[in-house]
Amino acid sequence: MSVLKSLQPQEVFSFFETLAGIPRGSGNEKEVADWVVGFARDRGLEATQDDLHCVLVRKPGQLGLEDAPPLILHGHLDMVCEKEDGVVHDFERDPIELLIEGDFVTANGTSLGADNGIGVSYILALLDSTDIPHPPLEAVLTAMEEKGKVGAAGFDTSKLSGKRMIDFNWITDKEILAGCSGDITFTVDIPAEWESAPSTHLDAMQLKVRGLSGGHCEFDIHLERANAVLVLARALNAILSQYDVRISDPHGGAQNNAIPADAQSTLLVRPEDADGVRKVILELEGVLQNEYREAEPGLRLELVPAETPDRVFSPAAAARFARLTALIPNGVLSWSLTVPGIVESSNNLGTVRTTANGARLMSTITAAVTSRKHEILDRVRALAALAGGGVAVEEYGLDAAEFPYRPDSPLLSVARGAFRDVMGHDAEVHVSQCSLELGMFSQKIPGLDIISIGTELHDLHSPKETVNHTSVTRVWPLVKEVVSRLG
């Protein structure tokens, strides 16, 4: 039964609801890619899928624009998979449960996938249309955008003939995006120097960081939200400074480009120290709740009984892990002096995972200036060298370039005129602190003219994610008007 059948435009929302029914977390895009290829071929369109499950669909121009220069349309198929604490949901099998709450569409306890499901739905609606004038279309739907832009990096752009691109991976209908930052992701591997769990009687507890907001590592980084991995490190440092506690199995965050909303670690505590450890955590919880009383009113630290692990970090490794993690630069690191009010550089410590060797941190640096990214990464390498103990820092994935602003862009000029006529006011032209795949396409296709058109989205990469369905109603006529003017 359709949840969104009452919303307009149905030619967009019907595709969004279909996408919500197909699991498509980053790295799990094959099913949705197969569906898009089948959708296209059912309509007589040429469609191909590469080994990464990026899809390219070609559609001839129509209604007078058959001979116009081709237009590339871009979106990404994957979504960030986050859920509220206690929600049972298998992102590899279960559909997203959609809800309508006033002007907003949201999901029941999970992230929504409007990033970038709404953008992809616009593209599918254009491919499906028979009554919208448009030039020949080359629709590129990439995979693993949320995991280091892997799909865009691997996509063979020699298959494209277009020199102009409209991207639909933006978050507001008040702006036309005309430039953005780049990013780089890195890992920090910290050896555990594993030891067998002590044979003496110790109480096993799980220390949990819960109740945080999470969010997008770029759009929300300036909001001063707590980072659960850093809160966990702070708690471990507070405990280890007073008690001989052993730790194991640190875990936190969903993926590198989402601000972590939860984290946890197992502790082995002497029975005589248990009350003292609880007191440390209770006092720290009060301090943190005061520090984050505006940004994180739901923050809480929990200590609950746990199963005894088979192995634990050595005392030296535990201290090294807690101290180094706490020192990783995080949050806003510099503000732009070129575009006032915009973050120039930031870092998001996104995940911690237990590995065979110990613990791995994964983090993403975003910057409008390439050299700034590498300066921050060099600082992390310096920290690792000071920490010693075999700590290793490695780049992960790709060094994504920034998408440079072109004030003389012909495509931007057309879009601004269409925006004025459809929306009734001038568009703001925005250059963002976020990092998108557009810099990679602009590097691989010299002279490529790019803009991004967006829809009002909120709380991306979190279980609070929403899309304003009245914004979709406003944006769809804009999309149709822009493509119809590209003769």
C-alpha cells in the first residue's frame, strides 16, 4: 500500500517510494542498480551498469530539442544507514518505512534516504517523461558516494559526450549550488597488543554513549554536536587515569561521513573499583550534559553488565588508544575568508571498529583548499608518530577535488533565469563547504559546466532525516523549466 500516493508530483514521489523499498546502503547497490537498468530498458532506453554498480542511462532529446547538445544528469544511488537506539532494522533486507508528518516525509526510526533518493527520483521522472522538452540526456547514477565517492572515481567518463551537468544532490530549494569543497578520508590503526582476559575475577561492563543527534559531517559540522567516539575516548581517559581497567571491543559510528551518534566499549573492572568507575562516569555525564545542554540535550553515558571478552588491550595500548583518539582534530578547523560564513576546513572522526590487530578509526577531512586537507592529515600523522606503538595512518579511498565556482557559467545563467520565472524571486548562488562528486567529474571532463539543484532536506545521515514534500512540489516545475531551456 502506497504511503505517498496523496503527495504531488506523483511522477516523482512514486519513484521515491519505490527506491525506499529497495535496500541501498553504500556497497549494497546491486539490487537498486539492476532495478534502474530494468526500468530504463522497459522504456526502450539504453542502459549499462559497471562493476561498481554505477548506472548510465541514455535518452534521446524530445519535443524540439532532439539536436541540442547533450545534458548529463547526476545523482547517487546509495544512502547512509542509521537507526535510532533500540530500533530493529536490517538495512540489507528491510525496506524503509515511510511516514508523512505535516509538510515532511520521514522514516520510522531510521534514516530516510532522501539523500539522494529525491534527486534520483527527479532523474527517473525525466527519463520516464514523454511531455517534457529536453535535450539528449546522459543520466549517471553513481554508487558508494557515501563511502569516499568510490563510484564517481571509478566511472568511465569517456562514455559521456555532454559538457554540461545538472546534479541533484543538494539540500535546499533556495539556492543553486555553483561550487563546493573536496575531501579526503583516512584511517588510523592502533595495535591492541592483545592479551588474554585476566583469570582473576573481574566485573565485565559495557560503557555506552547514547542519545546524541549525529548528522552530516559537512552540513551539520558547525552545529557543535557531540561526537560519540570522542566522548567515549574522554570517558575512557577519565577512568584509566584513576583505575586499572582493561578495555576491549571499541565500536562506534555508522560511517566516516556521518557524525557518530553512539559508541561503546567493554570494560573489565575489579569488583572493589566498580563503584568508583560508576562515580567517574556519573560525574562525567553531568559535565557533558552541561557542556552540550543546547546541542545535545539527550546525551547520556551508561554502564551495563556485559559478557567477559576473550581478549583485552594491553594497559599501554588501552592508554594509547584513548589518548590518541581524544587528540584527533575534529569539527570546524577553519572558516573561509573568501566566502564569509562558510566552513573552509573540518574533520569528522566518523567510526571506530575493532580489528584483528586492534582498533581502527576512520575520519574524513573536508576543505575548500586542497593544501589545507593535507596539512590537517599531516597533523594526524604527527600525532601517530608521537604516540608510537605501531600506530599507522593511511589514506582511504580517494582525494576528492573541490568543484570550482564559475561565475560566467552559461548553465548557471540559464538556471537563474528559470528559477526567477518559476519561483518568483532570484536564486541565491551558493558555494558550499560540503564535498560532492562534482569536483571529480570536473577534473575528468575538462570544461564541464556544472550546477546543482536541491530540495529542502534536514538532518541528513541521521534517523531524523526528513524531506519537505512541499519543496518537491516547488522544485519539480523548476527542473522541467531548466531542461526545457537547454536548446
